[in-house]
Amino acid sequence: MNNSFLIRNSGSISRFITHIILIGVCFIWMYPFLWMVSSSFKTDAEFFENGLSIIPNSFNMSNIIRAWETANFSQYFLNTFIITFSVVLIVLASTSACGYALGRFSFPGKKVIYVLLVCSMFIPLEFSIIPIVALINALGLSNTMIGVILAESGGGHVMLVLMFASYFAQIPKEMEESATMDGCGFLRTFVHVMLPLAKPIIGSAVIMQVIFTWNSFLLPLILTLSNPSIRPLSVGLYAFKGENVVDWTGIAAGATISVLPVIIIFIVLQKYFVEGISGAVKG
Amino acid sequence: MANANITAGKQQTSSLRKKRNRYIMFWCWLFVLPNIILFTLFQAWPIVTSWYYAMSDWSGLSSQIEFVGLANFQELINDKYFWNAYKNVFIFTFGSVPFQLMLGLLFAVILNNPKLKFASIYRTLIFLPVITSASIIGIVMGFIWSTDGGVNYLLMQLGILDVPIDFLGSMKWAMPTVIMVSVWMSTGINMIFWLAGLQGIPKELYEAAYIDGAGHFKTFFSITLPLLIPIGAVILLFNVAFSLRVFDLIKTLTDGGPFFATDVVSTYIYSAAFAGEIGQPRMGYGSAAGVFFGFTIIFLMLIIQYLRSKAKANRYV
Amino acid sequence: MKKKWLGLTVSLLSLIVFLFACNSNNETIKETGNANEGAQEENDEDGITLRVMDWSDSTRYLREEFHEQFMEKYPEVTNIEYTTLTQQQFTDTILNAIRSGDAPDIFPVPLGFSLPVLVDDGWFQPLEPIVEDGFFDIFREGTFQEGINMVDETIYSIPQQTAQPTAMVFYNKELFEKAGLDPEQPPKTYEEFREYARKITEAGNGEFYGLIEGGKQSNRFKFAIQEWGSLNGAGLADNSPVSKLTGEAPYHTEAVTDIFDLFAGLADDGSIHPRTSSLTAPEARQIFANGEAGFIIQGAWNIGVWNANNPELDYGMMTPPVSDDGRQGSIDSVAQGGFGVYAETDHPDLAAKYLEELYGGDFYQHKVVENQHNYSPVAGVIEEAATGEFLEFYELFNEILVHGPVPESENPDVTKALGEYVDVTPSAAEIMQGVAISGLRDYEPMLQDLSEQTDAALEKAITEAQDKGADVGMEDFIFPDWDPMKNYKK
């Protein structure tokens, strides 16, 4: 009866109900976020007193201004942008290439790589940044932007590699063969034919890596210890979370302004999640 | 003559194939190399060093590292609080992963519909918890789940509860509550992955199914789901690995409490490796816990893999 | 279809443009980075940067003012790079900084680490050779303790404040009145404390409760057990795992179980604020200030915060309650590590000047006391500058505070035994967390267990230290000649 996948001509009632449910769910889902945004306008006492309310008593901008200044926003934002951008680029290039080779070809050593990567996923390493810092120091890259970028790009990125691999694996063989027929080499086939097909994965990979890099704190802090001019935003924002005095509304304001760019990136990238390969094939 | 020709031709094709194979192998290795280098330097190497730490008595600060062999591991397997953390992390994983996978898929399927208005707005809103700051989530959730918070209010209004429950403070409820918060937090990122996976399914297949008169559910189960299995396996693996290593969420919500009810392996490691009271912190012991945990998981996976391949082999015999 | 190709081309193009933009960005940054380095090198020629790092965020504004004054007085210092972190971040950061040979010039001993081990490891340098003669005479008597500030009687670090209790009690006078209690007559015994809390909770009827704590942090409970227990004769302090009176872990004795019984009772009465389980200490402090709880167990640093942010809060202060038999001991407060000078610093002389000005100058110590942040370790400053509640609190806790024996100063080899000591899990604090928050009532056998395991752990540590040649024994942890109501004198 219905021609499209979920709702189409079956009348405005079911469409209406879908929207009502979605709006309800979305409210629950975004509530803490709204609370965070509204807290950036609250006073410290109100932050706790006014409990669950998401409408501040008054809109005072002092928290936002304080966050902007304390976090050195104008300076650190550029650093964050450069670091995140470079890291995403490096990670995307290395994982998509790796995923392509693993997903579409069989070659000696492939199994070993798979096993090593998957196994490494299960070993908790959150607390051992010592070897990483030592490595960056040994390379003579401490207190440089390149050192930060390299350390942030480091790792096997198993999740992304596997996602690329499984995605590439299911793309029909003909795509590649016709490209080979046209005289494309390995590299060109990958760049011109396969990568454009993987846009949905690229989109989600970018989002994931952006979030990760954007929020990373301890590693960049330690790597920029004697060169504050290259620190990213996350390090600046942490100035709010003190040992004895916690500036909650400052944290909320800082988190709010620092998360806005990520939301924008998400909105911009969204179309990649919903743009299927069939479209590309037909186009 | 003819025979010779054929063999010559075969030789030619086989040598061609060999050449082609070598060509592909070369490129494949070139392609995996950057990631392997990043992996070796920044992941494999730290794992190797954590092995070394695990076999030492080391506070993490001083340069005095005393080699103690397997003593840390011996102490570890005799500590019932380690096994408590071990058990908890599995409860957490099995409790949260199925729900966040299914909810993520549900949202993805609904919001993948190009004809649904405002889908992109809904997607953005569902995604928001993923990027909301952890310390904020800790405070908001403390409010929402407290005895005078929103959840209790709702449940009492609906007549489900007579007396409010201190969800995060009760040993019985803390873990389920943490699981619910985790599901809420992770659904967004799972939705993104599923959405990416859904794009790999050619639209023609749906069109064909509708022409055959298949309904939503039938299309979903006969087309969407089977085609999602390969990428679904990756998403599942990721969720399991991520949940087994959960740290931030527990640290901000309960810090492993009340009385170890939500203590998981990573919080166990944290309190061993960083928080000494009168004794020194024990980085070595913490590393041992991490190494032991990681390797038992890998061992479990290998057993599962072995059993699966055995089952498969049996089927073909 | 064409649109799609167009879109694809555009996005690819923009990617390429982005890529180049990024490259050039990277280069410019590299250049500015280099320029910065160059600037720093230049700085080295005609100016010096001192780097200071700690977790004293509440006094940051005063430190910054102090830095301005310092640079005026010592113009060769053109920049003081001051970083405040949380205590945990500080520990992580300093460790990596030391390993890369790039630590700040001045930083405090990280909490939970033993100074002798760090000195042995080349972290800090002795202060006597670099500061002016007589500098240490300005401090109050007993400021420097062996094993904490001194190694082999050489001073390595200067505490930021005098020893003080961290588990005193503040109460909300307004809520006392609402519950029909006399705000000038705070409870004295455990029984009264429980009774007061219950009455406040009843009067609150869901609006406010008897007691609030930062229950997510188990260390808050640790302080309560240690200090309230010691007032009850437990002989506990941070410098020994066992009672210094008996040489045995006291957790199963009445001195400690009384405290557990009290908290179990408070929890049974519903007197503990329901959000306690999910709060950190600063959050609990704010909620107390909002008038949601009658009591909070805290220390002096709250006074300045409340007076500045919550002037409407009418609070009183009291010493912790004791058993019906009265006080059996004192709070035995141990000094804090405090600031040391990095062993590898390029500017030991200026680092020394920094410390001399910080402690000896007219500005900082007075301001810190006047603004109600810290009790200065410099002699005479508290008496001069403390006012109001801050002075009242100081006088109040001095009634119950003594300097107990310091095992490490009696025998320096005690350090080696403590270095081998491994904490027992679950700690008393963790058990208390279960009791106060989640209805754990089977705590007596757990405390019994804890005592036994603690004794065993100390014994093991001593044996291990002896095996390594340390001259240390169980007798170094027992001080039978100490009257816990008085300062320890040999």
C-alpha cells in the first residue's frame, strides 16, 4: 500500500503521529544539551537552585564573555581548527586506504593485520600516555604543532578501518573493473572511483574523529607545556574546572561555545550520511 | 603443437596473473602501511610498554621500576574487587550494547526516509548527547535521577512508584541507571553509523520489493537487515569494545560507586594506578589489570571464533 | 543527475581548496610557531620566563597580582607562566614534564607521593643553598616536617598553609531555627548530632535535609573517619596506616565503629540529602549554601567562597561531635608538601627569590589570609590578618588540633617501609560511602577484615623494606608515650 519506505500517502495522520513521537523523543534526547546552553546564562546559585529548569531567570552574558576570555578562545580556536583539520585529513587518508586494501583484496599478511587491529581494540590504554609523550619527545617534536597533530592522529583507528573495509567489500566488482578497463591504475581507481562512493563512511568517520580530537585534553596539554601559543581550545577550557573552585556556569558557557562548531560540521556533513551509492551509480 | 600452444598460453596467463598479483600486493601493502605505522608507534608500542609496567612494582612517578615478574597478576586474580569490576563491565556491556544498537538502527531507518520532513533536524537533535560535555551530563543526570528529580516525579505521577528511588545511590539501581544513560548517550553515534551503512543498499532493491507488494516490515527484514549485516558486525564490535573500556561516563556519574556497584575495569585501573592513600599509587598493578583484562577478552574472542569455524566446518561435512 | 555530479565536483574542489588552505595555514602556523620560539629565545637574552604550576585555583587572582609585583621588582623576569590544574591533572602533567626534562621551575609535591622518593629521583633541589640565610625563620614552629617537607633534615618544600582539619562541621542557622533548634547551641555528641539532623529533615519536609556531603568523592568520608575517629581515640593520621597509639589498625574498634554507627543512623533516619550520592564536594558546598541542608562536613576553604558568593547564608561552625564519654583524642594534622624548586631549573636563584617574595613579602600571605583562603604558615600573619569567621574557625579548630608524632622524623627509614606499603581495598572511606549512601549495614565484619588486612599489609611492607636493608620495625609506628590530647614531645 505504501510506496515509500515509511510514510507517504497513507495520510497525514500517521505522518502527524510520527512527528509527535519524534518531537517527544528529541526533547528527551536534547534536554541536557538545552540545560547546558541555558546554564551558560545562569548565575552559580541558580545553576543548582533552579534545578531542572531550562529557562534562565535572566540572560546574562557574563559567563559567555568570561569563557571566551579565559579559554583564550580567539587564539585557541584557530589552533584547534588546524589541529582537528590536519588530524582528520591524516586519519581519513590512512584509514580509507587501509580499509580499501583490506576490504577488497586478499594479499599475504592481511589476516595478521586484521587480527592485530581487532585485538588491540580490547586493550585499555586510556591511561598510558607516557610512551606516546616519550615518543614525541624522542622525535624532537614536543612543543610543536606537528607533534600534537601526529600524537592525535596516532593509533590504529580500528573502527574506521573496519567500517571502510566492510563498506568497500560490498561495492559491486564491476565498478572497479570498468575503471581498470578505462586504464585507471590502483591509486586512481581508489581516488576517483572508490572514495567518492564511500562518502557516507567518510562523513561518519570525519564526525567521529572531529569529536575525538576536539575534546582531547591531556595529550595536547602535556605536549604544549612550554609553548602555550599552540594550545587547543580544550586545554584552555579546562581552566574552569579547578581543584577547589568550580565555575559551573563557566564550564557550561565554555562547553556551549566550543561545541557549536561541531554542530555546524555535523549539519554540513549530514547530507553525506543520506546520499547513497545508488545515486552515484545512476548519476 | 596445439597442446604446446595451450600450455604456453597457460604459462603466459599464469605469469601475467602472477605479475598482476604482485602488482596488487605491492599497492595493498603501500595502502595499509601508513595506518600500520601509526598503529605501531602509537598503539602497539604503548601496549608493549604496558606489558613491561605490568610486571613491575612502579608508582608511575619515580624512575624506580622494580621488576616483580607475575606478582601483580597473582595479586590481581586473588582480588575479588577486580572480579567484581570484571563482572560489572560485562553487565554494563550486555545491558547497553543491544539497546543502543537497536535504538540507533530504529532512528536511522526512520530518519533515512528522504520524504520525512525535518529529518535532518531530528538527526541533529538525536546526535546532541554525543557532544554534550561529560561534566555537564554528570550534573544533569544527578538531578534527573535523584529522588526529587524528573524520573521519580514521573514514575510517581504514573503510580508506578510509591516511594522515590535514589537511582544513582542505590546498589541495586545504579548499574541499570548508568546503562540507561549510556544508551541515551550512544544512540546518536550508532545512528550515524547505521545511516552510513544504509546508504550502501541500492535503492533499486527497495523499489523492486515494493512492486512485489512487500510492506515496511517485510522489506526491512528481508532486504535492509541482511544487507546491513557486514557493517552491523563492525558496529557491534565497536560498541562492545567501547563499552568494555567505558570510563568517562562512569567516572562522572558514579565514580564506580555506590560501594563498587558500578566499578568497572577502567575505574578499577584508575583507582589503583593513580589514587594512593598512604601507600603509593600503583601504575604497575593498574597496567597488569589492563593487560590481563585485554588478553582475557581476546582469548574469549578467539574461542568464540574457533567454535564458530568448527560449527561451520561441521555443517559442511 | 547533473546536479549530483555538480555537487560532487564542488565538494571535491572545496576539499582541494581546503587542503591547500590548510597547508598554507599550517605553514603560517609553523612560521608563527617559529616566530614564537624565536621570541622566546630573544626573551632569554633580555628577559626570563619563570614557569609555575599548581592546583591553587582559588587564589589564582592573588597570585597573578603577586606576579605583577614580582616582575616589577625583578625586571629581568619578563614573564611568569602560571598554570593551575586540578590536582589529578597536575599529577599526570608533572610526571610527563619531568620525564621530558621540561618541568616548571616551581611546583608543589604531588599529593599522594612521598617527598624522599621524589628527591631521590632528582625532582627537587634543596632550598637552603639558594634562599637567603634566615629565610626559614619566618615560618611558624613545626611548619617543616620530615618526610613531607624535609629529607634528612634538609628542607625541600614549603607548605602553602598550616596544618588544619578538613572535617569540621558547618551548619545553617536559619534551618536550625526552622527546626526549633537553638543556633547558638550546636550538637555536641553523636546522639545529639543525629537528633538535630533528624529534626531538620522533618522540618524540611523534602525541601531541606539534615546533612549533605560530596558523596561521590570517597575521600570526603576518609577525612570524616580519620578526624572524627581520632577525636574518639583512633590515633589515625595521614602519615601512618595504623593507630599511632597502639600500632594496630583501629577500624574494628569503637573509636571508629561509633562513627559508622552514627552515619548508618543518619542514613536510616533519611537525614542525608538524597543527592549526596551524585555530588562532588564543591557541588555539595553550593547546595548547602542554597539552604538545602542543615550540616556539612568541610574545611576552612569554604568560608571565603560562601562569604564572597553567598552573603545571605547564615552559617555557624562547630567541632565534630564526640561520644557521650567526651573527647578521647585530637585531630592529628599532618603538614602538606607545598612548593619545591625543580632540580633542573635554569634559574634557581630567581625561583628562590620567587619563594622569598611569596612567603616573605608583605603582599601575598596577608592577602591570602585577609581574603579567607588559606591559613598562612608564616608566623604572625594569621593573628594579624584573619578576621570574622575565618579567625573564629581558626581558634575553634586549634582547641582540638595537635601535632602528633611523625614516624618518619623519628626514623627516616620509615619512608622505605611506607614506600612498600600497599593500600587495602575496600578502604574505610569506601565502606562508609556504602553505609551513608546505599544502605550497606553489614559493615562490622568488613571493618574487622580491614583492620586485619591493614595490619598484615604494614607487616609485609616492613619485612620487604628490611629485606632491602632498611632499619625499620613495627616499633617505629607505635608511640605509647604520646598523650593524644597534647602535642607530641619525645
